[in-house]
Amino acid sequence: MNSINRRSVLLAGLGVAGAGALAACSSGSGSSTPSLVSPNGAAVAAVEKKRRTTGRTQQATLTAARAMLDLGGGVMAASWAFGGRTPGKELRLSVGDTLAAELSNQLPDKTTTSIHWHGIALRADMDGVPPATQAAVRAGSNFTYRFVADAPGTYFFHPHVGVQLDRSLYAPLVVEDPREPLQYDDEWVVILDDWVDGVTGTPDEVYAEVKQGMGGMGMGGTGADPSNSSSDDMGGMGGMDMPNMSMNSGSSDASASPSGSGGMSMKFMAMGARSKLLGGDAGDVKYPYHLVNGRVPADPDVYTGKPGKRVRLRIINAGGDTAYRVALGGHKLTVTHTDGYPVQHQQVDALLVGMGERYDVLVTLADGVFPLVALAEGKDANGMALVRTGSGSAPTPTVRPEELDGIIMTASRLKAADDVRLATKKADRVHRIELTGSMGRYDWGINGKRFDMSNPTANPILVKQGERVRLDFVNKTTMWHPMHLHGHTYQLGTDGPRKDTTIVLPKKTVSVHFDADNPGQWMLHCHNAYHGEAGMMALVAYQA
């Protein structure tokens, strides 16, 4: 399917305009529009000069192109990928190294793209967000991202155009600490993904269906809004009796055509996806496969080690619409980091990982063959990999280790390590960030507004350099949202973990704090690929 959409059409028209020209765009409200720090302005350059650097530059070429991907078990997927593989090849740096990564856009149908370096507090003009920080890279063109990575941790990179996040254009980025305090014998990077592309459809086709919302079925277009119902079963349609509609969530080609002109296809929309951990509705999209390191459970990725060895798992959720509950059968997990930053260690049975979140854990390997299971939360499906340290047969692809129902770690239960906890300070500025919208109209937004890609600086959330800022995420909807802030890490509450992506449950409020120490223009958005594309984004902008 031609991936050109409302966003990429605009970006193609921007050509190769510089970030400075893009930043000059305003809402057209004249003198009332605040003057903003340009993504490539003097304030950005000044902060970049102060970053600690090794003087080393790591070179990489990332070619985005069509690829026929082998997901294992005879499953082949026609997708887009970096270097013809999924996940893309890992990039690994040391703290203070400069990354010079050349993106070569070889995508079909004149499709534009970009790369966002998720979780990295880098210089603003390298953040990869068209049209706010750069023009999208046109098909047949190249663009080099160059920045200093000055904070160790587990990160990844992906596009920031349309719903390309839900293809295979992603890969891990690990920034190592030469003074690493953790003691372990080996590492295993574990990337989780929900997969539809080239199997049952494309992400663009998924978005075309889900953006019709319940209103597309004649269920919300005249004012009735299922997601505003007090019924706990309405948000995910789990309690609805819908004649003429296939409710078989296990079928990859199920469809529905309710009678009347308001009917809509139901090939991709998840039906009855429910999770207590997520506060109700678990997600919008039905995926035929859930992958761990690019493999289906029937033909899994295998980590081979030795009993008694201590391994660091770097777990990344690169999915578009799925939270994963992750456990390693027969083992406890010691949580050491989330979103790149250390936490006070806690031993747990399982983790809940939202889209865009990362967790580092330590595990001491037992003797045998063990399933690493990523349960697709609320979706009655899972991904799986194997840990093999001795003899034994592999478990079935649908295995459910008892650890999945044990002590489950969520970010709200973690505390920041002493050396990264923010100093106690009264907030200089407080912003109320209301998460709004519904499945009824699929009108996801922030503070009641859909983000306008044609006018990105129209309604900025303003901060000034040097301020302590508090954001109050107030979820007015009946769905959960993983909220991601670019260019910064924030702290949950007064002593919670340092993160850049956090789950905000339905009808709940989460307060986070950050220091405005990285000037520029930064996206704040839901990391559900389809909620973000529908408009649940805002611009956090530094005043000049």
C-alpha cells in the first residue's frame, strides 16, 4: 500500500528546508506568539559544547528499504527495515562518543522518513521529528544524524513519520558506561514487537480502519461515546453484543460489516482486549504475531549460556499498540534500570513494559531450558524466546510460566538510585497535561486538541531554560497511554524512577518532574503509534 498520508504529503512538500526555517513557522497569531528557541539555535549549540565527550566518532549507515523478512516458522513478511533485517543491527557506543549515522532513504512510493533516537537527551536538531526539528528525508535522499551520547543506558531508534513505527524500522542503541558498577557475565538485548506488516496488512491500513473509531460502526458518530461510558467493559467493546460481526480474535482475517452505511471493516481492531493491570481496555489493534528479537514463538530466538552465570537483559518494547508482561520461567528478575537510568534494585517475578519503555534486569541462570515469555497484556497472545543452559526439550509456544502471575513490577513501585535522583526543589512551572479523546471518534489529543502537523508551534507547552518543570498527566480517557517526552528524562513523583516514557492509567493522574536543561523544541506524545498519529501529541518548547 502506498504509505503517503496527511503527514508525509506535507513533509515531502517541505523538501530539504533547514530546521531553522521550520522553527520560524508560527501559529499566525502575530505578536502574541512567543519567541521560541530554534532547534539549531545558539542555545542548543551552547549546551552541546558542554556535553562530556571522548573525542571518538562512531560511524553507521542505516538504509531504510523494502525487505522480505523471515520471522521464523515459515512466516515471511514484506516490510520495511534497516539493512534488510528485524530488528535492525544494534548500535553500541560508550558514554561521550559521537554518533554519525547516515540515513539513506530507499523506501518506495516517494515515502519520506526520519530517525528518532528514543530516550537520548541529544541536541534538538538531531531528534528526528519532522516538521518540528527537521524536514523529513525524501525518498532517494540521505541525512546524517550527528550527536554526542552523554548518558549511559538502553535506548532504541525508530522513525517519527506517520505510523512507520509499526513496521520494522527500528533497532537497539546501547550506550555503555566505562565505569559500569553492575557485575555480570554477559548481556542479552531483548526487543519485543507486535507484528502485522506484510502478514495481514500494513500499519497504514490498520490506521485507516481504527481511526474510524466506534463511530464508523454507527456507535459514536451521533454523540454516543463508548469510551465515556461508566461501564468497565465498554472501552474495549468487551461487553457488546454485536450481530453480524465476527468476534474471533484469534482469526487474522476476521472482518465485520454491520448493516447500514455506517458499517466498517473489522479486520484489525482488537475486540475485548481487557487488562486489570492496564485499567481496562488493553489496546486497539489485533496482531497476528508477537515477536521477541524478530522471531515468532514457534521458532524462537535462543540465548545459550551456562548455569550460574549472571546475565543482564536489556528489554525494549518497540511495539505499536501492545504492553507486554515479561517473565523468565524458573527465574527471578532483579530490576536495575528503567529507560536507561538506575533504580534501587528490586527482585520480581515479571515486568509490565509499555510501548517505548525499557527495563534492564539481572538474572542468574539455572540449568535447563527456560521460556522468556512476553505476554501481550490483555490480548490472549504472547511472544517467546528461549534460554538454554543445559539439556531438555523446548516448551510449547503457548507456555505460560507461573512467574507471569507472581510479583509484577510496574514503574510506580520503583525508586530512583541515589546518584540520579533529582534534587528536591519547588517547581518553577506546572503544566496540566490532559489526555483526551475516545474510541468513539478516535479523536485522541492533549488538552482537548489534536496536534496539527501543518502548524507544530500553534499551541506550545512553554518552558524556560533552568526551570524545574512539573507535568501533571491527567488521563481523562478510558484507555491507558504510555507518555513519552523527547530530549529529557523526568522523575515520577518526588523519589520515583527517572524515565522518558511512563504508563498513565485510565482516569488516573501521574505527576512527573524534569529540569529544563536541554533547549529546543520537543515532542510530548502517547507512544501508541495510532494514538500519536491521531493527534495525542504536543510540543514542549523553550522560550527564547
